[in-house]
Amino acid sequence: MQRKKYNISVEATLEVIGGKWKCVILCHLTHGKKRTSELKRLMPNITQKMLIQQLRELEEDGVIHRIVYQQIPPKVEYELSEYGWSLKEILDSLCAWGEKHITKVYGDKFSVLEKSILNEPVE
């Protein structure tokens, strides 16, 4: 493997979790194992092809595990790896900043956010 050069370390982070969907996938996986169909339901705007591609890339980078159950019909689940869990604080910070941004731009965040377990008010 050829050694890569980065201008700043955040480039390495974005290489792994950058893009429109990877952080969203990872946030969902912080709430437990998910099947591909569950992730697709939670992310209706992602295509099946893109979801599979993003999952494969996250698996290749060691951020998630793909668990294959030997049964019929086949069952596959995804979960965060120990390495993936090290991103939890970053993901939480991104969500918190996003909420502040939504509130700044739109006022009431609940008028903009879809209903989801990830968007429940904290009591």
C-alpha cells in the first residue's frame, strides 16, 4: 500500500466518513444493528445501489462489521465496529451543530426534521 500524504488530518477523517450518506448511516448504527432494509427505510432518499456502496466502503475502512447469518432466507446485519464506536463523539457533535444550524435558519427544528428516533426531543 502506497503511503498517502495529507495536508491536514481532517482530510483522513473525511476520506472515511465524508459524503452525503456515511455519517447518516453511522448515526443510525449508533442505535444498534440494522439490516440493509431497515437502513433503506430510515433513509428513503438513498438509492439501494448507493446504500450498498457506502456500507461496503465503511466495512473496508473497518468502521462497521457486516454480520452474515447462515440461514434461509439469508440475513445480513450491520453494526459499528469498536473502531467505528470511536466516531460516536464526532457524530454527536455533528448532530448537535446541525440542530443549532436548523434552529438558526428555520426557527423550529421540529418543523423541518422528519419524525425519527434520532430526532426525538431529549427529556
